[in-house]
Amino acid sequence: MNVMVEIRNKESYVQPKWGYTGGDWIVANKKIVILSNSDESPWVTAVTNALVSIGTTQIWDEKKTLASFKNEEIDLLLLDASTVENDVVPLVQLLHLENEWVPIVVATTSPTWRRARKILLAGATDYIGRSLDPETILGKCQDALEQTDAPLALWE
């Protein structure tokens, strides 16, 4: 498989820490952004706690995400579909166009196949139900991150 990779600034790259999760090696110290207009929700707290082992999380509202997404070095975006003010499909399309290398996982309280199809076609990596289970959250995020870890191999 041929992969096209854009390396933005190799000189400022810091070697990540590696961690073993019982079956797969993953890179720790990922920068994960949670797009949610409700930063005190139990789901945001559960996600933040579940992802401590693989990186740092930041909670951005919709306005900050739209302003900063293109210029920030982000490894994963978790989008809380139940709290955004605008329609999720055009938002995902816009974010995917701004930075196509960042996996976008859309979480919702009521997943449906019709909506999932539209969101995945818009550029999301995954479409999941909002879970409070730490293992489920961590597993879905690791799956999304594994799809984008290929550029690190080019620097070894």
C-alpha cells in the first residue's frame, strides 16, 4: 500500500513514549481534543479519564475548534454530536477538509445507520454511541489512532 505523508516540522518532533496495551503497541502522549459545548458532562469526564494512558485531552467548544483545528497539531478529535450547535455533517466535512490527517470520531447519544452513513461519508473515521465505559472509549480511540500512526515509521 502506498501512503502519502506530509511531515510538517520534523525538527520540532519529540520522540513519543511507547506503551504496551496487552496486544498492541501504541504511541502515548497523543494530543486529543474533545469537541463539546458541555465540558462538565459525565461523558466528557469519562473520556478524559479513559484516555489518560495514551495522551493529554483538551476540551474545546465549537468556536475554538473551528478557529484552531487547521493550525494545531492534533492526533485525534472526538466530536460530541449531542452538544454542537450546528448540523454535524457539514461540521465534519469542514473539519476533515481543514486537516484530513486527523481522525474524527463522532459520538452521539442516539446512533442511527442513516446518520452514521452521512457522517462517515463526510470524513469521520468512526461513529459511535456515547459510552461511559472506559475500555470501550479507549478501544475506539486506539482503533482510530492506529489508522494514522504510519507516518512515525518514516522517521525511524
